[in-house]
Amino acid sequence: MQLSLTRIINAGDYIRSRIEIQPLIGMILGSGLGDLAEEVMEAVRIPFSEIPNFPPSTVEGHAGEMVIGRLDGKPVLVMKGRIHFYEGYSLKQVTFPVRIMQNLGIKTLVVTNAAGGVNPDFKPGDLMLIKDHINLQGSNPLIGANEKSLGVRFPDMTDAYDPGYRSLVRKIAAEDNVPLQEGVYGAVTGPSYETPAEVRYMRTLGVDAIGMSTVPEVITARHAGIKVMGISCITNAILKKEGTTPVTHEEVLEVSKRTKPVFIKLVSDFVRELPM
């Protein structure tokens, strides 16, 4: 799918016809983390299948609906589930939800994911504040003709994850007594998990956690002028001090489930304290 303003506008217009508030904060929730959407008040729920031109999510643990309402009094649009490159979609389709958010006037994007810990000091259940990323997916959602009304041809990615937002999250974590790691997220295509050699290679590159999402959405958000905050839930320790360990999707979902209360509190407190 090529980037089409008409497709974006049609989707945005449909969503506007269903809601009465102006969402300013967008959220994309990763595997097993969708329960945050249940905290949204005055919620309007729109299945992905009802939104014009919207590709459906096919992954277990991703509900596939958009929830618009208020979280801690702030107007939010929550993606309960996301679209992945490995599902066979183009990166233009993967990032279509971010373009809809841009069309709707979203100013802040919170991205979350379940990730494997490459840093040997990380353990399952840790939360990692994303300070930077490495794109290992072999492509970029901005490849192709640039639509000037959506963003510049060559967007700067120096502060892809807003430094002010990161400072705020660190402050909240300290106040809430929530242990918080901070590190670099590496995005791969999947759907196969990484080989031991690939894990060691990524650690050599400076990757702290590996996942199969997030980076395309962040690139698109920054192209759109949307500020980003990102958190990974470390669901499994791929690289331990003694070597690598096997991974299953069931393990990912189980650890995400256990971590949800702390994750929800941290993100909710961030939204509450976010200056508007």
C-alpha cells in the first residue's frame, strides 16, 4: 500500500464521526499489555475491522480495537493491539495507525512492547524505558515518495524518544518505587526468534532488548512531529550470563500478564502528569 492522503483522511473522518472528544495522547499497546485500555473512561471502542482501510491484527494477545476516551482526565486514543511487519503487511500499513493519529491531532505517542532482554543484567518482569533504538528490520516506513503535508523528506532522529518525557518517567518511577531499566531497543522482523549468534551480535551492537515492532511507528511519529515515549516489558532473558535461553510466545504473554499492574500504574501516572 502506498501512502495515500485519501485513505488517511477517510479513516480519520470515520473515527471523528464516532467520538465527541479531541484525543491528544496516542498509545500503542504491545503483546499482553492491552488491559491498560480498560482504564479508559467514557470509552468509545472501534474494532479495527470497522475503520476504513485499516489492516486487521492477527496476533494472539492483540485485541484489535481502538479505544478513545479519557485516562486520568486526559483525552487518549489507545490502540489495543498493533499491526506487525511479520504479518505480511507493508511498513506503510504497519504505520497507518500513526498517520490516523496525526490526522486526528495527536501530539504525544506512548509506545509499549514485550521484548526479550539482551542485556544480561535484565530479568523477566523488568520495565525498560527506551532511550534509543536500532532498526534491524531492513526497511523504513518513509521509503517512497514523501508527502510534504505529513512531514519533511529527511526527519531528524537524534531525540526519537523525547528526553523530557524520559525524565518525567524516571521521576515517576522513583516516586512510585518502581524499578526501571533504561536502554536501547532493537527491532527485528520476526516472526522467528533470534539465534544465539544473532543475540550475541545484537548485544555487541549495543542492543539491550529485542522486539518485532515499535521502531516503524516511532519513525513515522517523528516524521509527523509527534513526540514519543516508549517502554518495553522484558518478558524473557534471552541473553543470560551463562548463555542464551529458548523463547516461547506463551512465556511472553505470561510475563506480560504478571507485569501489568506495575506497567499500568507507571503509564497512567505518566499520562496524569504529562503537561498538555
